[in-house]
Amino acid sequence: MHLTEKDAKAMGIEGAVDCGTVTLSGFMASRGPRGPDPDKVREAIKRANAAELKRRLEMELQGTTELVTQLKLVGIPEPRSLLHPDGQLKFHPDRRWRLDLAWEDVKLGVEIQGFGTHSSAKGLLQDTEKACEAAVLGWTVLPLLYRDVRAGRAVNWIEKVYHRLANPRV
């Protein structure tokens, strides 16, 4: 769990913060005779989780906004995304999976790596399963990095794949 040093100290967890991560050993060593106040622990976790979620959503929104703007400039239709009135596309019939950007008409999806769960080992495993299931359903999914969006490479790759899928050769 990610906590600020201030939150950890408020809970009585001295020395348990290492690069923003509260460790179990640090928590146990700092408990003292009665341990930290459970209410303070819950509140600190709630604040930390809310701040992390907000940061991740802001980053994802910024990356999506940049990429959608670039796509409009090269004439690619607006994809389903966080910015779309209908939101992200739920592409799987049984799972709640959504693609960061999706063009349902050509079955092209984009996952911008590095936001939220994309950046953890567990998230990578989940993303791999999601991409494989998308492929089984006929989707082409491009895993892109935010730095590719910033450098303009992402829009070039999407443009090439979109046109190939939209205009298949007979």
C-alpha cells in the first residue's frame, strides 16, 4: 500500500515507509504495546488509495486526450474512450474488460501501458489475458506506452493499422 510518510507517522508506523511503500515488517516493528489506532490506519489507507486513484485517472485522461487529439489531426475517427460520450468499449461478452481506445467497426483496440494496473506485475498478467481474449474474439490490440504517444509514434502505428483494417485487400 502506498502512504505518505506523514500518514505513516500519524498511524504510529515509524520507519515503515520505504520509497512510499508501507512494509509489513516495518508495521509490526513499530506497533508498540497496543499498536496503531485502527481508525487512523483505515483513514490513512483511504486517503492514500483515493490520492493514488486520482493520480492514475488524471494520467490516463491526459494520455487519452493527447492521443485522441493527434488521431483527429490525421483524420482517424474518434474512438470509444474515456472522452467518448458512451465511455470505453466493453468488448468481451462475459468479462467487464474495456479497452483504453477502441474502434468497434474495425475491431482495433489500444491499451496505453503505464497507467493504473498496467504498471504492476499482476496488472501485466491481467493485461496479457485480456489481450489474448481480445485476439480470440478477432480484435487487434496495440499495447502502447505513454512515451510513444508523446513522441508521435503511437498515432503513426494506429493510423497504419486502422487503414489496413478499414480497407482490407481482396
